[in-house]
Amino acid sequence: MSRLKYHIKQTWRNLGQSWGTQIMTLFTVSLSVLIFSFFLLIYVNILAAGDRFSDELRLVVYLDHEVVPEMQPQIRKKIMDFSEVENIVFVSRKEAFERFRKQLGKNSDVLDDLGPEIMPPSIEVSPLRDLEHLSQLKEFSDYLATLPGALKVQYGQNWVERFGHFTELVRMTVIMSGVLLVMATGFMVSYTIRLTVVAKDAELEILRLLGASSSYVQTPLLIEGLMQGIIGSTLGMALLYALYTWAAGRLSGPGFLRLFDLTFFSPLTACAIILVSIAMCTGGSLIAIRKYMRI
Amino acid sequence: MPAVHGGRPFRPAADVRPGAPDTDFDNKVRLHFMSEQNRENRPFVDVVKVTKVYSPDIVALQDVSLSVDRGEMIFLTGMSGAGKSTLLKLISCMERPNKGLIEVAGRDTAKLKKGEIQELRQQIGMAYQDFKILPRHTVFQNVAMPMEVLYRPGREIKERVNEVLEALRMDHKKNLPAGKLSRGEQQRVAIARAAVNRPALILADEPTGNLDSEISTLVMKLFTELNEGGSTIIIATHDSSIYEGTSHRVVRLEHGMFTA
């Protein structure tokens, strides 16, 4: 009998002998993967939403006087010294006045008696579109307020801060559910293997007396942990995909809801989650084998 | 003059007289440096001045010495509690002696590492007095275990298990759970498991204790065939019917010591 064939046969026997416990373990592994992946998916989607939001995010620094072209490189360098940005645009009074006129459209005639001097010159700064830079907007804004001639810095401050707090909360939830995943899968698989070892105590004793090698006895139990990992995590991921498909059809849409246009994990990320879960299940069974087996 | 049992001389492996010089240990040191080829010529089982004491102070064996040649079959007799089972357990590395030396296949069992003990046990087929069979496994599964441990091909396992079960008239019960069998049948399963692999050494502890004379004859026939095939066999028994008139060596244990 080839070794692999034997080990698979023996694993099958083990599964048959304790199928109730095996199902409970599978359920726990699936649920843990589902919970963790669920929060991770929310986090990933929030980041994506943040990206979309930051496309239109700009910090506008209103100035009391226009920046002459010779000064612009110095101002630009000063801004870049604090943080890398995507774009810096210097807006003169005249340009601001023209924009305002366009925005008014048909009612632009109200500006006929007025001149560009009513509009303050400004600098429009587009920050980089990642969460790290978004979360530092407050500090960045405070810094921009110290630029020479700066009167006021404007951006969607409250909204961005709330968004930042919410993202942080989800990030903490992802970390906690990750810890839950590690603990639950590791513990459950380890516990199941322990039960198997206890249930097979007499058999293991006889195998020991027959001169069974350590790999002969341990490999089926390792395969058992491996299988729990493969089936449990794949099932958890499949459940999440079903949940995603269901939710995506209802939450995605035009307008404001477009901000929450849901996306699923990339195949690489999904595979990584499954592989990590498999590794943890196999690790859990290895720890149990080392701890409880005498062979 | 060595004692004679069953027509063959009892050869103690060492001079066990009180005060005799302990030359055996020197010999053992020398033998350890012998080549593998020379090992083949040495006793397959060599028990030298072995003492085994169970807690608190129950002396199971005291300064026991015994040599069994490769391919020899011997009967170890004596009353219950004489130390027969203990000696078999020591030879199979189930237990360790408090004193003395045990060599199996030319190797000091006290110095064997975990992997080496596993290898040694793969060469030993032991039929336990308490059977040590798995009641929920079928007869076939129980008997197949020693061959599975060696990853033998499935077809070979099937053929050999059927052959041994047939020899012991147990083939018709091979698919039954072993726990459903009578004690005599369970004993035959234990014997079949010990014999299935044609091991180099068979240790049988009271193999006919629960068997009638007809089945006992079958068991002895199986052992004889294995012995003729090269297996070394040690049978611990107090059933005189299986060794009376035998041409094999018979040694007697009493209160943990060999007697003349």
C-alpha cells in the first residue's frame, strides 16, 4: 500500500469515527473565516469608497493676496516639505471670478457690476488618495494655515474626520475578528485532534507496540487538520461570496450610493485568506499532536 | 552439567552463580564492536542477568539469563506469576529491566533510540495474554495492522491476512467486529496478528489459554510453520499439552528465576 493511499484511508477512518466533532469544527472554521472576511471586505470597500471620495477632495487655502509666479515654486516646495500631494493649483482672483461666473450660469449677470477683486485668490491642494494621507488632513490643514498670507483653509473637515473614525473602527474590528479567527480555528482544530487522540488511545497504544513510526500515526491527523482548513475556509469564503452577491445587488446604484459600490476580494486576496486559514488549522493539529500523542 | 528440557540442553547465557566473575559485560562490550556479519551468528535473543522489580518491592525476575538462537523455538513454562509475561515484555521493549542486559538481533535494547525501537518492534510479533485487539475494528482490520504499519501493498495484506485467518479457522468471521467474538476467537485474532507479518521474532504469551485442544493444535501448527520459515519463537505457557514430547527447548521459570 502506498504511503499516501494509506494515510488518506486512515484519515477517512478518523473522520468517520468522529464525524459529529468534525462537523462542529468545520462549522467553527467556516464561521470564523466568514466573520473575518466579512469585516475585511467592509474595510476594503471603505478604502475603495475613500479613494473615490478623495478624487474630489481638495484643500482650499484662501489668501489675502495673490501669489506672484516667482513665489509659486517656493510655496509649492513648502507644501511638499510637509506632505507629498497629488496636485497644487494657484488660483488668481480673476480665475476665481470666472469660475464663479460659470457656476452662476444664467444668473451670472449679478456679477456684471462687480470685478474680480471680490474673490479671494487661493491655492487648491489635492492630497494623495490613500487613507494615511486622508487621516492626516487635519494636521495638513493646520500646516497650510501657516503659509504666508493664508486667511483660511477649507475642506470637508467634519465629514473627513467622521470617515476617518469610522474607518479606524472597522480596522479595529477586522483586527479583532482576525484574532478570533486565529483563536477559534486553532483551538477548535487542536481540540478535535485531541478528542481523536483520546478516542484512539487504545489503537495508538497497539500501534506503538507494533512499531508504527511517528509519521504513520501523525500524518493522518495532520491531513485531518489540513482538510478541515481547506473545506472550512473554502466554505466560509463561498458563504461570503453569496452574501456579497446578495448585498451588491441591493446597495450598488447611482448617486450617493455609488460611493458604496461593492467590490469583492481579488482572487489573490481570497486565496491568501484560505491559505492562511489552512495553515492555522494544520498548525493547530500539529500542536495537538505534539502535545497529546506519545508516539 | 546443563539441565535438559525437552531433549535439548538449557544454555544459560552467563554464569549466574553467586560471586562468579561478571565477564559477560566485558564480552558484550567486545561484541558491540563485531561486524554485522558476526551479529548474525550470535543469539537472536540474549538476556543477561536481568532483574525486574515492580514497585514497591515485587521481584518479577531475578538475575535471569537466557539465550535463544536465530530460528529457534522455545517454550517458557512456569506457574502464573513466575515472570514469563514480564520476560516477554522486557524482550519486546514494553518494559525496561532494573538490572542486566537484553539484546535482540544483536542490539542492546536499553541503548535503542525511539526510531530504532520502532524498527525492532516491527520485527516482533507478539500475541498478548490480554489480546490487545480493537473491539470496534473488524477481525480483518485487527490482523492487518502489522502489515499496514509497514505500508505493505493492499493485495499482499489481503492475501496474507486471509491465509492466516484460514489457518486458524477464523476466515468466516473476518468481517465481524472483534468485540463480538468469544474469548477463544479473540485469542486467535491476537495470534493471527502476531503471525501475519512472518516476523523474525514471535513472542506468544499463553497463546492457548482460551483454546480447545483442536484449535491449540492449529495454533502450534502455524507456529511450527513460521519457525520452519526462519522465525524465532518464544512461547510462554503453563499448558503442558503443547510442549509435551516436543523436540524444542523448554525452560522453566519459578519465582522469577530459571530452575533446572
